[in-house]
Amino acid sequence: MFSENELKDMFGVSRQTVRHAISVLENEGIIRRVQGSGTYINDNRLANLEKRTRISVVTTYVDGYIFPRTIQGIENVLFERGYSVQIAFTNNQNEREKTILEDIISRDEVAGIIMETTKSGIPNPNLHLYQEIRKHRIPIIFINSYYPLLKIPHVSINDRMAGRRVTRYLISMGHKNIGGIFKLDDGQGHLRYAGYVDAMTEAGLEIDDTRILWVDTEDVKHLEKSREKILDRFKNCTGLFCYNDEVAFSLIEILKKENIHVPDDISLASVDDSELAVLGDVAISSVPHPMEHLGEKAAENLLKMIKDPTFDGTYEFDVNVVKRDSVRKIR
């Protein structure tokens, strides 16, 4: 234990700065002051967290093709370690995310949080609530994406690599006029586009903005409403990068109604390698999403963070393309 004067001399700052730093640490629960005794490191918080047995798991949806298996992976690990799981869904809406976070903070009863970001590709109004959670020293880890402004670990696929490898595959099959559909309001869409740009640049191919279509969450649900834009943007393309299998599956149906056939008239590849990739008339080339393994990894890393607050839980899965019938070779 050091006095304020000793800390002032040790760090070469004013006594006022020392007092401010101590006040900040006290507000964050890292230290505690005992009147007439002194200031001490507060290790009660960590001990309290380790006694708790409930983990809050928050995803955007429950009925998507990824989420049930991801949640199953999380539950497999946590139940085995004696934890119960409290599940909530934001429906990818900021207001719902806000309500869930405020409830977690007010109850202050969970040992940790596994959280899927809400519209991580655009500014989020709830970042202050995540800062509040950190002040409570509750470990939190993001899945599938993350908020760049927050230094919070995440477990996801390497989305930039996914974009790069899908585009490289199309290029290796002889395609040069390659367009893409990317999700605007999710961070994964921005990273996959960055990977697309990487691959096109490496190959010396033109990156034409008129061949790129940005869509949001609602657009993906009703892609048919974007039919005119799709036909206009991709009329000169031989290959397409699709944000995910949901987009690719819907796109094939839209093109078929216009007598445009995959892969004879246009090739496409996507990300997730879900059931949708093999459900339609054309099996879609796609990058697998680890789903259950991702959930397991997130749970394992969160438990390590509970034991050791300094542990960095960030992990990104390597990716490769599963090649199917949706891409033809141009000779």
C-alpha cells in the first residue's frame, strides 16, 4: 500500500491527478476505501462472479439457420461446467438490445455475457451500456461480429478472409467482372467487402462501384423488392459474391424468374454453408460457418475470462470455400 505522496512521486504527477485516478478506480470497483485504514485492491468482485452460475446469452434471432446450432454449442459447454443459460433475442433492433442490457445491469446477477452485436456496421446508441457492464466487471464476449469502438473480445469467422477467398475462387474460375451483395448494417458485410477488394486488387481487376449492391436487414428479408436494382447492377457480371446463403438462395430465385440461370448465365458463391446452400435446384459454393464450434469456443473463452480477467478471448476461425455447382469455369 502506498500513500498519495508516494504515488505522486512514483509516477511524476500531481496529487490532484493521483486522487482523480483513485476515484476512477473506486468507481469501477477495482479498489475500495476503508475509512481510517486505507485503500485496498477489491478482489471481492472476482470471488462473487465465480460463485454465480448463470450466463446470459443474447443473439439477434432464434430461428435463423445459424443460431440454433450456435446456442447448442454454448449450452453444451456451459451445462457441462455447471452453469445455467439465460437466453434473450434482440431481433437485430437497437431498442431491444437496450432493454436487455439495462435488465442485465439492474439485476447484476450473471457471471458473464455472450452477446451477438446488433447492426454492428453502423453507429450504435447503446455503447455506454456496454461500458457500464465493464464497470460492473462482468466478463462479456461478442460472437459473429463486434463493435470496433469497444475493446471487448469476440469469437467469429475471419470475415475478411472469407471475402478474400470467395472472390479468389471466382477469379480462379476465370471470372473478371465480379459484383457483390454486401450487408450494410452488419460489420461482417463491411469486412467481407474489404476481403473482396483485397482479392480484386491483388488480381489487378477493376473494382466497379456500380456492380456492388448494399442491403440492410430488412432488404435481406424481402430481397425481391430489390429486383430492379439487382438486374441493373449485375447485368454485366459473370460472377457474384453474396453476403450469405440466405441472400444467395433468394437471388437464384429472383434470377430464375428473369430466365437468368445459375451458373450458366452467372456464377455466385456465398458464406455460411448452411442447409440453404444445398436446398435449391443449384447447390451453392459457400464458406462454412462453424456454428456449433463457434458457440463452444465462445463459451470456453468466456469461462477463462471469468477465471482470469486479463485473458483475451478473441478468436477468429479460418475459412475455406466448399465448391459446388453454382460457379462455372470460364475458359
